[in-house]
Amino acid sequence: MLSTASVFALVPPPDEGQLRPGLDPSQVTPGLLGFLMTLFMVIAVILLMRSMAGRVRRVRYRAQAEERQRTHTADASPPTTSPPAALGAAHAPAPAPHTDTGPVS
């Protein structure tokens, strides 16, 4: 950190409004091409941000719709088995396998 500060202290500040000898002002300005590229980048970023915001909004709305559908379905339909019957079925013994008592050929 200290070495970085010492490097900046050694570099003289630029002269305001003057160029180094041998430089033309048209050589150090971005010109029309620089302006057009910057404008293109700004427009592209704005369009991408709008697209991203719309996609995030769409995902959020879909999640809310799924949650509403899930709660609506759970509230509207009664459970297929009552909780005591379901608990009793879990502890009931397994049925005996079917044995054929018919004539043997």
C-alpha cells in the first residue's frame, strides 16, 4: 500500500490544457467512432437490463401462480384417506400371499 502511494507521488500531475510536444488534438480524442461505440454500448446495456428485468418478473409471477395453484388445490380437494386410517394402515400386518387350492394337474 505504501509503495503504491510512493509511485503516485513520483508521477508529476499532467498540465491542464496542454499536450506533450508532437501530439495533435485529433490524435488524442475518441472522435466519431469512439462516440458511436460508446452510444452502442449504452443502448445495448439498457436493452439487456430491460430484458433481464422482464424475465425476472416473469419467473416471479410463475412462482406466485404455482404457489396459488398449489394452495387452491390443497384447499379444494379433501384428502383421499383420513389420517387415522392412514396411520392404522401403516401398522397393519401384511396380507398373506395368495395360495391356489384348486386341483393340481
